Amino acid sequence: MPPRSDEPRRDATGSRRGSSRNTGGRGAEPRSGEPGVGGISDARAYTPRGRTVREQRAGGRAERTPDAGPTEQRRTPRSTRSGDPFRPALQVLDGGRGGAGRAGRREAAGRPGVVRTVTPRTPRHDDDPPAPRRRTTPRPARRPDRPAARRPSRKPPKPPRLADPRRRLRLGTVLTLTLFAVIGIRLVVLQTVETPAYADRGVADRLRTVTLPAARGAIYDRSGAPLAHSVEARYVYADPTQIEDQQATARALSPLLGIRASELAEKMKPRKRDNGKDSQFEYLARGVDIAQARRIIALGLPGIYTHRDERREVPGGDLAANLLGFTSQDMVGLEGLEARYDDLLRGKDGKRVYEVGLGDLTAPIPGGYSETTRAKPGSSLQLTTDRDLQFMTQRMLSKHMAQSKGSTGAAVVIEIPSGEVLAQASHPTYNAAKPVPSEPTDREDAATSFVVDPGSVHKAITFGAALQERVITPDTTLPIANSIKKGDTWFSDTHRAGGKRMSLPGMMAYSSNVGTIQIADKLGPERLIDYQKRFGLGEPTRVGMPGEASGRLLPADKWSESSHGSVPIGHSVDATPLQMAAAYATIANNGTYVQPRLVKEVIGPDGKRTPTEAPVTRSVLSPENAAALRHILEAVTTVEDGTGKAAAIPEWRVAGKTGTGWRLVDGRKQPGEVASFIGMAPAEKPRYVIAVFAHTPSGGGGDIAAPAFRDMMQFTLRHYGVPPSGEKAPKFTVYPR
């Protein structure tokens, strides 16, 4: 049973505790009818914990009377320390008054003159009525005869304020609206301002570009016959990322492409590009026939595809191959006219850019991005050459050059008076349709790259300059010794005159070195060099061939004593066969030099024809002196034992000159000799000039050049229907009396 509330408590020793405590050393009488206030233990035993808010407030109030003494507080002793588990929360709801009361009591316990009386709480039962709310007795007014009680040094802490739910709601609403506003603004920016940038990034990943190759222009002969042109073909390529079995795929393609399976398998191997991505395009073959490409597609090999391509075709094979040159698989000119006029022939490729799906849907997207730039075809060239004449010139040159192994030959046919090159042949030659197996030297155009000491064919320039400068006349005769010395060099004649007087036709017919040197001595070095330049020596003809040699003339200030003997007869002079042919064309054209021309006109993609730049022309000899020189040159093929008798043609009169020189490579003389013959026909009114040069390391070139000229000129005259000469060749007097 709990102790009665009106019985004093006893301590552990059984003694009765005091019911009151004097705080300031002075006694305090308990109020009548109420038990006295105990010591510190009783104060702790009757703390207000465990009571309800109503009980705490009732017990915490103190009744204050006007005549009361010190403040007294009565409390009901609690039944148990843990009797009310919700008391801390109730204290918070009560505003902390209970805690403040305890703090005040502790303060009062230490102040003198303050007596607190604590009323023990009577234990309550569940069926008892609630106890009336008690108030703590208010503090009495300070007595005048007592000192004022000392107030606490600081105010008790304020209880924490509870959170306001309306404030939290407003704050949450503001944050939510702010978040939605930020998201909305960002969406608007993405949809309006940054849309092009993001759209471009996405489209870039889906774009595919297909090159639309421009058709390369063709090369035609003077009649419009194609010498080289392009045809539609296909290229075969592989996507290594899609190939399932490389070896099996290579074996299936090998017989159709004509390429070894091992080579194809090597091309199909996965590899990385420079950007680190897997390669998805590798060429397997170019220029494949369309029918062959269809068979490849029919196989259904994963990762193997074809696309439109172009292939260069040369119908004649080796016909004019040294002139035409060839292209790479990418249709880029590498040599010859294909290289020289590559920019004009190639045109400009187009392209198609379109949007495709990703993954398995690698097909154009309907309505997606698509842009097509049409290809601009290249222009075509029409040459001055005649396909039939070119073929026969090549054939005849090769036939005669076959007499000497390891020989090199060149032949040029020029039309008078236009200066157009009708044929330009080289030996050896190659197949321009399949240039890979050939040697670089076989692909050279000998007529423009073949640098020689022309030899005696140069004597016509010396005679022409002397006639124009009136140093000699057509009737001039000179005593011709067997030899003549210039410096430390002797120059001799093969046909010895023995000091007899010889006519100009005789000197030319027997190719007199002594007579030519004597005429050059009267002319002088400066005037001879001037006429060499007028005849077109010392600079390229600019006929249109890449890598054309310019030749070289020896300046007058660098002449030695022997140069006065060597230069007039065609030594110490570097020239090409085409340059020498142009010089003789000047004589045939009544003394007017016409720059040789190989390209006649340019044909645009729209079919419009544009003539090439007009050739350079200049007067070198008067028509009378040119005619006199042609008469002198005719003696070469007419006079008995003349050096050019092998070049005579029965039905037409021929004027020309033989020569013997040597070939120069990088300024060095090559073994063997260079035999040449340059002539014109009909001599009375020339229509064509043909030059033949043959370098024979083992000698015997004289037996090649003149007969080859005869065959070429005879075919040319007949091909163009030139009537035979109506008059026979004149009779020449070599040694006048």
C-alpha cells in the first residue's frame, strides 16, 4: 500500500524528516492544517513530473494573501516517476511552464527568506475523480524589514517555436513552381533557340554521301573518231564490319574479279581509320563490267557492294599511246595529253547527300534530308592527228626500227601551211589501255623528249640564213677542199671534192661539211644564232605535250674555235625531232614559221566547240629564198650518189636532207648514232613535212631513216589524194665548169 499523504516520510534510518527548510538561516513556520515542507530529498521526491498539464498548472500556482509571509508552494506527490509517458510532449505543448517552475524553485531554495511548502500528492486510482487544478501560491510582496531577494542573473531560455505548416506549404509551392518554370524555359530554348544545333548533330550521324563521278571528256582525232573515252562501269567494295567469312567471300569473288583470293582477303580485313573508327569501305576492284557486277550482286555476299564507276577505254590500244598517255583508276591523268589537260578533261564530280536509318534500317528515310549536286562532265579534246595516218606511221616506224635492237625512233608528220601535226609516232610504244606492264622509257613521246645533235639536217638552216642575208645566192659556187680545220679540230667530207668548185645543190646533195662551214664563216656566229632562234630552236614548241624538252643553243660568247666548224653542221646544238620538223615546215611554207599544233579545239559538255589559241607565226625567209632553198634540198634525193636517194618517191618530187648525229641524255652523249631524214613533198608545192629520227646503238641508222620517210610520205600523199608531180625533178650540176 502506498503511504498516506498526511504521514511524514522517514529516511533510511527510520527518523522523521523535517517538514520545512530555512533558506536564509531563518526559520519559517508551516501553514496551519498543512504538513511541513521537508528537506532536499522531499523536494526531489515531489517534483511535478508525471502529472498532467492541468495538474501541473494547478499545483504550480501559489495562493497569495495580503498577510502572508514567504511564498509557499504545495505539490501533490507523484505516484510513480514513469506514470505519464507523454509528459515531455505535454510540457512542450504547455510552453515549458513546468520546467520554468522547477528552475524557479531551485532559485528560490537558494534565496534567504523564501520558504517553499510542497504538498505531497495523493495517489490516484482509476475510479477517483480528477483532482482540482492547483495554482502555485504567488510570491508575496517584499517586506520592508527584509532585503530584496536576488533575482536570477539571466532569464530562462525561451521554448522552441513550433513549425508553421502554412509556411511549409507556401515554401514547397514556390519551389515546385520554380522547378517547373526552369524546366519549361529549358524546353522552350531547346525547341526554338538550340533546335538547329541539336538537329544538325542528329542528322550528321544519319547522313550518307554518295559521289556522283563526272564523266571524263574524250579525246578524238581530227575526224571525230575516239582515241580515248570513258564508259560506265562499276566498282566493287567491301564493308569489313559486315563480312562474316573473309576466306569464303574471297574465294567466291576471285574468279569474277580476276584477283587472287589471298589479295582479296587481305583487303577485307577489319582495320581502323585515322579517326579510330572501323573502316566500312575498302575498294576491291575498279572499272568492272556492268554484267560482271550484276553476277557479283547475285551471289548475295554479306558486306560486298557495287556502285557506279567509270573506266577509260583506248580503242586503238597502242594507237597514239605515247601522245595520249593514260589515267589512274580514279580517272586522274598521269601521262601524255591525259595529264597535260587533266583539269579540262576531268570535269567536276557531283554528290548526293541523303538521310538514312541506323542499325538494320540502312535505307533512305522518306521525306528526310536529301540534297543532290549534279556532276559537271569534263570537256573533250579534238586533236589534229589523223587516226589512220597515225596507225600507218607507227606501223612503218616500228617495221624499220626492228632492224636495230634496242633502238629508239620518232616520226612526225606536219601539214602545210596549217602547221597541224597529223601523226606523231614513237618507238618503242606501249598499250595505253594496260599501261602497268610497260617501262617508263616506252611511254615517252620521242618527238618532244628525244634530245639530239641533229647533225647535217641542220645545214638547211645555215643555207637559209645565208640566202636571206645575201651572203650567197642560188648560183654561188665555192672551192671545196677535202677538209678544213677549226681550232684543233679537222672537219672532212665523205664525198671529197679535191678543191673543185661545187654548187650549192652539190654541197647539199653530198652533205659537204667544208662548204657549209665556209658559208657560215661569211654569215658569222651572231646571225647564225639569230636564225636558229627564228627557225624555232632553243625553246619548246609548246605543242601541248608535258615534259617537252626545249633544246639548247650555244651562245656566241661561248663559242670556241672548233665551234665555228661544229655549230654550222648541226653539232653543239641540242634539238628535238619536232623542233627540226617545224624548221623544215618553215621552208616548205614559203619561209613563214608556224608553231606546231596538236590540239585543234575543245568541245564543251554542251557540245560547244572552242578553237585553241592561234599558233605563233613569224617570217623567217622570203618566199623567193624559201623556194631557192627547196630547190637546193631537192638535189639530195635527185643527184646521183646523193645522201637521200633512198627517200625518193617515183611519182612525187621530194626535197629533204639526211643527217647523222648522236643522242644526248642529261647532256651526255649516248653510244651509237642518230640517223635522220627530214623532207617535204611535193617539192614544187609542199603539202606535208615528215621527219624521221632513229637512234641505233649499234649503228646503221642511215638505212632506217630515209626508207622509213619514203614509205610514210608515199602513204600520206595517197591517203589525202595529192596528185603526182606534173613535172620531173630538175637536173643539178654539182661541179660547174
